[in-house]
Amino acid sequence: MKKICMGLLIALLLGLCACGKSADSPTENFAGTTTEITEIAVTTEEPTTEELATLDPNRPIAIMEPLQGGPMLYTFMGKNGKLGLINQDGGLVAEPQYEPPNTGDYSAAYSLRAEYTRDANGRIDGITLQKGEKGEAFIHYTLDGKSRPVKGIPDVGGRYALLDGGLYDVEKDRWKLAPKEGQNITETYRDRVFLQQAEANGTTKLYVYVLEDERIQELPEGVHAYLAELGLYRAGYAQGSPQGDKYYFKYYDQNLKHLPEFSDYRIGLFGGRKYQMVGKNDAESSLLIDQNGKIQESPYLYMRDFGKCWLGSNEAFAEPDANVPKTLLDDDLKPIYKAQRNEKIIPLYPVPYEHRLVGLIAQDAGGNIVKAFDANGKPMQTKDETQFFMDQFLFGGTLYKLKDSKWTALDLRQFLKPDVEDYCAVAMVVTEDWVIVATSFFESRDEVFAIDWTGKQYNNCPLMPFVTLERYLYGAGEQGPNYYWVEQGGKRGYVNTKGEWLFVEQ
């Protein structure tokens, strides 16, 4: 098993960007290769209702225009190690005084977070930060810069916060489930939580608290999860054996009635799907279960989940690009596209990287993309701006650029060192004309360099003066991935992809 290159992992998650272009020209070959792929027919994307209704068309573009448009707040790290806030025009909203998140620090005694909040339509409408090393206070800012204290960060259903073993209704500013001695919330779901309650005799019991009707039910012994997609509770475990893992599961319905017909089935859950895959003990299975709990045979012997699609085959395949005939199906299991034996089905992920599939392409042996689909299996739509995708995250993958119905591929694997174990090559910044690549092995950084989309060295890249092996580029978050925090010549602040200063901390 390859070890994760943590330095590059953090850099890519925080710093990878899709943004504008530069006029500098590339020179000096890096012995790299690229593929300019044949054009495909794509449709034009219509503006969404949200895009049409959100912004005044006469509004001037902000200095740090957010992806969703309109006002925005961005965090920045002050010299004192605390978080401050600026707005979309680079104006200071709050001096650095809030705790940076400690997500991923499993040794931390207290959880510290800084999170955007959203309205009913999913648009960001503010941000909540924590004060004090133990998160003693929570402060919420609306996008106009006004602040007020709140009772936590919504963690359940986008409305309720976990506080002192209870559940607080942040919207109504009152307890939904009051704290109680010996009570601890162990699992959270959108519409319910699991409660562990210490009893007087030293034992503990597990309960479920349902938000809608506020009922509390004692859970059967061994229940450890709620499968929200199917409305089932699951108890049991997987036990290793020389033949493989055998599964000993029990399932219960909403009323906690045991469902023996599902006993020992392994159900693999994919969020929001009409069907889920099931297996029986250690045997590969072609069984599916629908939202009504009915188990049926799948149309193919082997299937894999891709976004809202399925990839099926009657020949065994481990990877989507395996050289076997495959059929792409929609969420209703209707065939969308049947790939030829030498065609690869490649999943596409966003740039900056997020662990969510945004598209699928069928690529032939010559490197040409013959079909392109979105995550729902619909024909991929073009946009006015250039689109960027990647096929994987770690250890070197391929970047894809889509502009004017033409695809270009840049394979980062060409920069791997085959004789170095666990060598990584990842994109830190991706633009229309150039890409900044960082390489590393284990925890040691090796090189940082700029290339164009043919794999040649790109001279005078405007962001390279801000990059060293010890200092990577970090974006301004999900709404400002194309603005980078830099430190140079005694200045600290955000720059754009042209290297122009947008905000400088005083």
C-alpha cells in the first residue's frame, strides 16, 4: 500500500486552483507529453435559476470575486496565528482573533472549526468562527460583516449544534435536546442522532433521538449505524477469515423491527441512489436493493458505482479503464453508452480537487475522447469559461482541459521517478496556459516547477516567485480558489494568478 504524501495532500486540498490565463510563453522542453484530443459534440449550458436571480448585472466585479458572486468573507492567518476576516473587496472585517481549525488533529481535546453557513438554497450566507483555545465562544458573521454570538456551529441537519452532550437549535436559539448527566451523542445523521447514556449501575445504553417527532428509542444490541438511504438500522460486524471477510449483519426498520430477510447481507451505500449494491458474506454479488427494500439481480455480473451512474460488465474488472467491454448505465439502470474493448471509461474530479465525481469520459486507444458525460450520465455541457478536470488525486494523474469543445490532456505521470518509491506529482495551480507541479517522495518535497499544457517548462510564471519547496500556495477557500495567500519581502496577503496583490495584512 502506498503511503500518502501528506505535504502534497495538504497543498493540493488547499492550494489547487482553476483560474485565468497569462500571456507568458513557454520554452525549454521538459521531455513531457500532452494529448490534444479530438473535438466532441457538446451542448451549451443554460444559466441556472440561481445565477439569473442572484446578482445585479450592473454590479462592479469585486477585487476577490467569489464563485457564487455577490458579497463574501474570506479568512486569513494573522502573524499571531489567529484567523481574521476580509470581504470581497479586500477590506478588513475582523482582526485576527479566532482559532484556526484543528480538523484532522485526532489528539486535540477540543474541536475547533471555521465554517461557512448556507441559506435554504445552498448559497453561503455567512461564516461561524470560534474564540478561545477550547472554543469557549462562537461568533457568526453575515456577509455584510455584521457579527453576533451564537451557540455553536450547526452540525446536524444544517441547523443543530452539538453542545455539552446535547443538541442546540441555532436557528431558534434554544435547546432541541437538553444536556443530561452521562449523556453523549455518538453518531449524527441529518434527521436523527445516536445517544449513549451512562446508567447508575455502571452500564451504558444506546438510544436514537429522532428530530422530527422528538421520540427517543432504545436501540437493539449491536446497532452501530443508520442507513439513511434505505431507512434501516444495522447491527453486526465483519470478521476476518482465511477465505476472506464474512459478514454478520442484522437490519431493523424504522420501528426497530428485525428484518431477517436481510440477515448477513453487506449493503454498500452510495448517497442518494435509487439502488444500492448488496453482497452475501465473502462472495462477489450482482444483487441490488431498491429504495423500497426489494432485492433483485443487477443486469451485469460486475458493477461499480460512479456518481449517479453505474459501470457494468459481464467480465471481471477491477478498474474503470480495464480492457473489458463495459456499459455505462444511469441511476435507473438504463444503458447510456457501451464502450468498446479498447476504450477506457475514466472518472473526472473537480479542479481544485474534491472527492466527488463530476463527469465521465470514454477514451479510445488513440487518446481521443469519444463521449463525455456529467455525473448524472447526461451529455457534458460546455461553459463560457475553460473547464478543468483531473482523473485522480495522488501519485500523479492526468489533467484535462475543455475549451471550445476541444479536450487537452496533460499526464503528470511523466514527472514520476520510477526508481523512487511512493513518488508523487500533483498540480498545485492549474490555469488555461500553465500549471504549477509539485513532486515529492514520502514526506520530502523534491521539486516545484511550472509547465504549459504540452509539458514544457513555462518561464516567467507569475506565481513562481512566491513558491519554494518549503512554502506552498494556499487558496482562499471554496469561494476563492484562485486567490493565493503568499508571504514575500515582508508582505503577507492574497494575490491573484497574475501575481497582483489583492490584500495586504497591515
